Amino acid sequence: MPTMTYLEAISDALRQELRADERVLVMGEDVGAFGGAFKVTDGFVEEFGEGRVMDTPLAEAAIVGTAVGAAVVGMRPVCEMQFADFVACGFDQLVNVAGKTHYRSGLAVPIVVRLPSGGGFSGGPFHSQNPEAWFMHAPGIKVLAPSTPEDAKGLLTAAIRDPNPVVFLEHKHLYRRIKGEVPVGTYETPMTARLAREGEDLTVIAYGAMVHAALEATTPEQVDGASVEVLDLRSLVPLDTEAILATVAKTSKIVIVDEANETCAAGAQVAALIAEHAFEQLDGPIRRVATPDVPIPFSPPLEQAVLPSVERIRDACRDLLAY
Amino acid sequence: MATQTAGPAGARDPAAVSETSLGPSAHLTAADRVELLRAMLLMRAIEARALTLYRQGRVPGSFYDGFGQEAVSVGAAFAMSPQDRLCILHRDLGAHLVRGVAPPRILAQYMGRASGVTGGRDGNVHFGDPALGCVPMVSMLPDMMCVAAGMAMAFKLRGEPRVALTFFGDGSTSRGDFHEAMNWAGVQRLPVVFVLENNQYAYSTPLSKQFAVDPVERARMYGFPGVTVDGNDVEAVFETVRAARSRALAGEGPTLVEAVTMRMHGHAAHDDMRYVPPELLAEWAERDPIERQERRAASLGVDVEALRAEVEAEVDAAAAEALAGQMPDPANAAHGVFAVGAPQPLGDGRAPWSGFAAEPATAVRDPLSAGAGTDGGEQRPAEATV
């Protein structure tokens, strides 16, 4: 199997689907001639033409809205928000038009909205956000957040083939930092959780970039030899309740990590789920590690003070292990 | 056709508008002209019945109608082919009737019945029948301008001779989606017709508080024509939209059609319209679109009274059928949030205009659909880029 970066795996998924299905269309700001702000679509316009790799006006509502229109007449648009933060400008089209059309009319809206998300490199308050919870709260939208190149390719492929609106969070800090083996050809990764590491004594539940932070924070050396399981959610909608409850039954100690702001984050939903359905199986309080409810600051010491660090995750695990 | 210049404030002067209207269309047969009247009569009769049902407590929520605006939706929809696609708004019931939505389903829709177009999942005219090539509106206006532009974008990409059309009101022109859709459609020269239904008020807000420059004038700034038409003349609306559609099919891009009309009822059934000067309503009452078309039909020898009676009987029957329908099963309230399996493509709508009968039926077929409807179908390998 070839090795690819997370970014190359995303590009590969897009390229393969563009080749395989002429209904697939990539659209967004600067995705054509420039190849995208992060170069995910580098070289695409040469292979597929300006019609299918479309540089759009700077208009997020219209990017999502026209994608909905194209989708209902048979296309499979994949939109790129240049930064996940900018999806706020297209929020209404996504939440009210894309998300509610099937329930109201039976008309499917197969669009994908790619959201380069997350902080860690001085993007500041408007280039660092993790807006996944906005969409978890909006019925009718699937929300995916892969952590590995293999899953990024397989989940993006699944998203493009899915008949629903799918929000696809790709963490910018993983783009070039994370490499891994990626199967050749096309394949779909199921929208379920994945055990990133098996363990016996405690489970860290995370997704996206925080999976890597969790793995780093819970090596045996970091946690006095304890055996820590790491569950990578991969999909937030649908949420893999079965896998979450299974790991609770197995380890009985749960730390949940979100890079997103703490209140009503994905991890809050996971915590509620466990409290409601697996209270008797817990052997200690659920612990959460998340970004406090502040905008993501620009300056490195400020940003590092708010984002969940390896140390904060490690300390939360140590505390809970000692409970 | 020239863009009409209007003053920046105050209600549009209907007399000035009529001077620029196209008047009776040379593209309409006598049967077409009667069909236009029939659709407007049906819209008014259905909405009158629905208002009665609302007052009887049978329509939950509130009730919105398009009394006085019938010519806009009927005339515009009449110009659209089966394979064209529409996003119809809440004062445009006539467009649904032209496309073929059966009256019992509409009355059941108002009453939240299982047999309504949305099966009780949405109310009022917040629907679009996908089987008839219509995408349901949302209440955030004018979101559907972007959706219509997107449909047109797909038609253009695939080289299909088809057009998308959507309606929106004067208040909608203040929102960002108006700008984004107008700009996008202009940049890409999309085959889309934007029908601005200027009915003088957005809820209680008059035009003078909505914009400083009449929206039809803005069209030129986006690179395409804006045309004002008398929105109370169904044949003029048809002719204007027909011309805009032809323009779109010729690859000349979008048109903004401003249909000037008057909202003769309140924003919704609870609204007493105390903010509208009575003399304005009286002035517009003289210009009732149905009475105008009735005079034309009478001159063609049509028995208008008989036509009215026929429509009333149809609505009586529709109301009885709708009232006999069941309420939806609460057990299904959470079903269908997500689509499962291959999407069901949009179907083609009814297109009663005689002009379409002359067009070859094979002229408009989606190259991507293998035997399915016009939109969608099974996935096929890409043999060539579109």
C-alpha cells in the first residue's frame, strides 16, 4: 500500500470520484486555477476542466445553495469552504435548505461540504474553529471527522456517494503532518467508530486531530503503565452508540476529548449518552478535555493555553486512573 | 425591452407600469388564455376555501395566501416546459396548479393531513412536488434563488436546453442571498429566470423602507436585464417570462422579471393590514387580475360564469376529499430525516402551454440519466468530462 499524507488521501478520494462518476463536481473559492488554499485540488482543473472544478465567487451561501440546486437535478457537488470558519456564511443554506429538504419532501440532497478545520498554528479566531457541533444539532446533516489518511479517503468517498448532505471536517493540522498507508483504488469507510488502540484500564474517546493527541498522551510511559484504549469516533452523525457503550463496558473509565469549544460539543453528547445508558458500568466520573468557551486566540502562548494539549489529556487520564 | 426607472421611495405606480407592459401575447391560443383564467380562478377559490377552513379551526398555524397576485405565479409557470425546474413561493399557489398539483392535496396540505403534499411535515404553500419538477421553498427568503441558480448551473454544465425559475418578493431583495444569486447567475450567464414579485409590502414594511434603488435597476449591475411587467396581467407576465426563458435557452443568461402587483390580504390570516392605506387597496382592487382575464375570455365567447361554477364545484369536491383524509401517524414523525439508497430524481411537471406541444418531446433529455427521470438516474462511468 502506498503511503500518503492526510491531504494527499483527501485529494486522491476526490480525484478517483471525479474520474469514476461524471456527476461529481468540485466547487469553491480558488479550487481551480490555484488548486485550493491548501492545494487539495492541485492539478484538478487541468484534468477535469473548469466546469467540474469550479472557481466560484466569494459567496459561501451561494456555494452551498447552488450545490443544493445542482444536486437535486442529478449532480454530486463537493463544496470546499476555504476555512471551516467561513461555513457560518453558508449556514442557512446548509441547515435550512440542504438539511430539511428530504424530510419535508422526500427529495434527496447529495452534497458534501468540506471544512478545513481546527487550530494549532496561529490561525486566530476566524481560521481555527471546529464547528462540527453546529451541524450535529441540525437534523438531516451527516458529520464526519476522520483522523487518518486511510479513513479520510474512505470516508470522503462514502460522503460523495451518500444521498444526504455531509459535512466533512478535515483537520488542517493533520494535512501534512500525518502520513499513513492508503489502499489504492476506491473504497468506502463505514460511518462508524474505530478502535485506534485497544486497552483495558481506561478509554479516551476522541475524533480528528485529538485522536493523535490522545494516542500520544496515553502511551504506557505517560500513564504509569496503564493500558489505555482510544476510540476514534470518525463519524459524529451518525454517532456509533454501540461502539461507545462497548468501550464503556470494557474499561469503565472514560475521558472525552474535543478540540471544539466545550459547551454542547460532540463530547458533551457522548458524555450524555454514557450517563444515560451506561451509568452502572462507570467506575469513575466521566472526564472531559476540551477548549474552553473562548474564541481561538492568535498568539502561540494564548492559543496553546486553550487548545487541549497532550499534557492536559495525560493528566486527565492519570487522575481518572487513580480514582 | 427597457428597464423601467422608478423613484427610490414609495409604492410602484401601477399606471406607469402598465404603459411598459407587453399586453396580450401573440403566443397564446384562445384555449391557452382560458387555461390561464381557469388556473387563476382555481387558485383564488382554493385559497378562499382554505381561509374558511382556517377560520373554522381546521388549518393549524397561520394561513398565507396570494389573493390579488394570481397572475404572477400562473403566468410565469405557464411559460415553463415539463423539464424546466421551479422553486415556488408561498404566494404562488397558481404555479403549483399549472404544474399539476391536484387541489385535494393542497387543501390537505393546509390542514396538516397525511394526504397533503408534504404529509403534514410542512404547512401552507411551503412545498414543492418533486414528482412535478419542483423543489420545496424554505421560509428564509430568498434562499431558493441560490438553489435555482444551482439547477441552472447543472443544466448549463450538461448542455441541456432547460431553465430554472424561482419567485421571491420585494423584501427578499434586501438579503445577501439575493446578491449572491444575482452575481453568481450573472458571472456564469446561467439559464435562470428570477421573478421578483413586488407586492408593495414585506409583512408591514413598505418599499420605501426596503431599498433605495429599485431592484429591477440592479439587474444591469449584475450583467443582465431587468424587466418590469404588470403583475396583474397574466398574459403580460407569461409573455415576459416566455421571452426570458427563450433568452436563457439561447445562452444569453439570466433575466430579472419584476412583476408589480399588490398583496391584497395581510401577510397572513392574523394580519389586519392596518398599515396599508385603504385608497391603495381600492386602487389595486380596480386592477384585479382575474377580472381582467375574465373580460378577455368573455370577448372570446367563453361563458365565464359557467367556468367559475365549474371551478367552485372542483374546489367543493377537493375540500370534501381533503377533509376525509387522515391526519398523519405520529409514529412516523421521526422517519425520513435522512435519505437511504439512490435518490429519487425530480420528475417532469405539467406544462399546458400550447407552445410546448409543438416541441419535439426528445429535445430535452438528461444525458446522465439512463432510463430514469430527467434528473439523476444510476451512476455511470465518466466517459468524457461535461
